[in-house]
Amino acid sequence: MNDRLELPQGTLDLLILKTLSLAPLHGWAISERLQQVSRAVLQVPQGSLYPALQRLERRGWIGARWGVSARNRKARFYELTARGRAELGRERRAWRRFTQAVALVLERG
């Protein structure tokens, strides 16, 4: 049985913003953190992660700088901007409303 879930549209952006709210990370570390925290239910392929990071950077929600990873490799580190922190707050509120509405339908529908 496959316990991995497909992410609903737009959810990856929210998860990346939340992950980067804790500390700047490079792309691979973001993917690993999401997998770890979700107990391997969420596994984000690089083909989805890097376009999302580029989209968030274009929107001004994250910034990027070059640095050296824990494995002593050159890596691009992403961090949340002030605009990104504000967006994270909006997205978290919207996500709560959405999941509460879905729960109501599932419980009472």
C-alpha cells in the first residue's frame, strides 16, 4: 500500500514557506525536512520543488543566497522574506478555513 499523498494545488507553497519560517535551507534540505516531519508521507520530487522555489522567489516571498551545505557543497539557501512571512500567515488562515469546511462536509454531509 502506498501511504504517500498527492499534494492539493497550492499546498507545496504553503509547506515551503512554513519550513523556511524556521531557518534558511537549501532545496534538498527543504525536501528532506518535509519528508521527515510528515513521517515520509510527503515526498516532494525535485521536479516540483525547484519550480515552486523559483515561483516563490519571483513573488518576493523568499530570498536566496549561495552558501556551503553540511556536505561541503555549494548550494543555494532560501529564506523567508518579510513579505513571505505575511503571506504565510494569510495562507495558514486560509488553509485552516478550508480544512475545517472539508471536515464539516465529511462529518455532516
